Amino acid sequence: MATEERVKILGVCGSARKASTHWAVNLALETARSYPYVDTEYVCLGDYKLTPCTGCMQCFGWMHPADAQGPYCYEAKDDSGELLTKMMNSDGVILGSPIYTLGLTSLTRILQEKAHMFGPMSFTKFSGRMRNKPLGMITVGGVDTAGQESGGHDMWIWAQGIGMYTSGTWPTIDDPNPLAATLGGFVSTCDGRAIYGKSSLSKEACRTVPPTQGARNERAIRNVGRHVAADAMMLKLGRKAFADGGYDGPTVFPFTRYSVKPKKNSWVQHLIDTGKVEFVDKGKN
Ligand SMILES: Cc1cc2nc3c(=O)[nH]c(=O)nc-3n(C[C@H](O)[C@H](O)[C@H](O)COP(=O)(O)O)c2cc1C
């Protein structure tokens, strides 16, 4: 059955520089676009101002304006709102991060913290907006098994926390074994001729003969693009069929009793005014 539906995949590179992770995320996006129903957008976090979360907890709800047009960080005037809006408007995300000291980069982590806005304990209009969308994961290390897997697990648990599903890199007929990672494209530049170079993940820049590491990298990354694209469409069509079919499902709602005095004109105050939330004074419950 032909469909007019399209999906938008957002590629995010969690590196401050445009080198291997930039290359990898763009290869995944390019492969995603091999399906005619896919549009893509790319962002490199190094091009944005991102300041660390200060733990002000305003995104937990009481400050969130009832008429907010989009998500943003209430404490810092950084670019996280722009990035979160791009995430929210996408049907799937490919997140790539270099591995620094066996973990994700601080840039990647800041975005993840700011995306708390989409989580279940964020009492805002934007909570839940990433639910039932796929995340494709790419972690890039300089050497083999030096943090790619645990970085991938960090991405996975974060994705779960905001209701996303993770797409793996199952081998495909176009890019079969040897790469059959279920979680994501966990790749390394260690066989690159210049391991910190800009295209060291690629088959062409691989110094092993015949090229093996580069081919594995490319296969894993391309399969991330394919699976996220197809999963994004399946989930989008599924969400639409569910809504059109009138099926009932759970209404996600973090608190029905709230004890922090909400700001006037806030989302929580609106919910109190409309009877969905009861305000309970601290100390009286
Ligand atoms: C501060 C720092 C720490 C690093 N730690 C690791 C590490 O623990 N494991 C690893 O495999 N590579 C490590 N690397 C190497 C990078 O993961 C590798 O150069 C990768 O290609 C960087 O991604 P980029 O090219 O997109 O910037 C580290 C690099 C930097 C700058």
C-alpha cells in the first residue's frame, strides 16, 4: 500500500569538532535517505551554546508557562531550546557521540540533561513528546572496546527514560555481517591511517589490507540509518492508526497532587485551575 507519509530524522553529533562522529552521523543520515520517504536534518552540538544543568529544577513544572510555544531551559540562556524543538519535531533521532575517557562527551550529556523536559517527571506540556520514537546510537572511539559499549548503554537508558525505543544495527542484505550489534553502531578509528583524522572510520582511510575495520564501521553506521528510518515510519504509522482507530491507552500524568507553589500563568497552575491537580501545602500532607 502506497502512503504519502514521510518521516524526519534528526542527526545529532555530540562532538565539538567535525571529524569522525560528524562523518558517521552524516553517513547514517545519507543511508536513511535511501528510503524515499525520509527527510533528514543534521546538527553538530559544537555549533550551539550549551551550558551545564544547574539543577534549578524549574523544568520539573512549576515555572513552565501555560502558553509556552516550545521547550527551553528556564535557567540558562543557551541554545538547548532550539535543539529540543528540533528533537520534538523529528520522528526519530540518530545520536552520535565520541567516547571521551570511556564515556559520552560532556556536550552529549548536557543535551541529555536538558532533554529532561521530555521525561515523565517533567510536569510540562512537552513531557512525553519523544515517546514511541526511535533512537539510533553511534559511539566512536579511538581504539576498540574502550567505552563504546558503555557509552551506548548510557544512550540506551537515557532513551528509555524519555520514552524512546532504540533501533539496533541488525545486519541487512545491503550490509551483512560481520557487524551484528543489537544496540548500535559502536565503531572505532583505530585502524584508520590517521586515527584522529576526519574520515578515519571509512573503508578508504583504513590502513589494514584488505580493509576490514573500515568496512565494519561503515556497515554498522549505514545499518543504524536504515533501521532508524524504517522504525520511525512504523512507529509514526502505528501512532496514527492507534489514534484514528479510537483505541484507548494510558494518559501519562506525573502528579495529581502538587506541593510546590506554581508560578502564576504556569502550566501546573492551569492544571490546578482546571481541577486535574490538587495543590497540597507542604507540611499539611
Ligand atoms: C579527552 C579525550 C578522551 C578520549 N578517550 C577515549 C576513550 O576513552 N576511548 C576511546 O576509544 N577513545 C578515546 N578518545 C578518542 C576519541 O574517541 C576519538 O578520537 C574519536 O574519533 C573522537 O571523535 P571525533 O573525531 O568525532 O571528534 C578520546 C579523545 C579525547 C579528546
